[in-house]
Amino acid sequence: MFYLLIAIAVLLLGYAAFLTRFVRQGRRIPPAAYLGLAVLNGLILAAVLAWAIAR
């Protein structure tokens, strides 16, 4: 379960870095990108809660 948390966190950081690069190029972030961030954040929150309960 811990490795799943690490994998999700790496995905979240990579996606955030991609969006940061997008903004630095002067483009606007598409509305669907916010949905993607929300999904990844919710997934990592659910995984952390599940991991904490299982311990």
C-alpha cells in the first residue's frame, strides 16, 4: 500500500510540474486540468486514509 501512495504522489508531482510549465509558457490552464488535480488529490487522500485505517 505504501508503494501505491508513493506512485500516486509521484504522479501528482509530475502533473503539477507539467501544469507549472504550461503556465510559464504563458498559456492558461484548461478547466479539465483542475478536475485532474482534484481526482489525483482525492485519490491520494483516500489511499492515505485507507492505509492509516489498515495500520
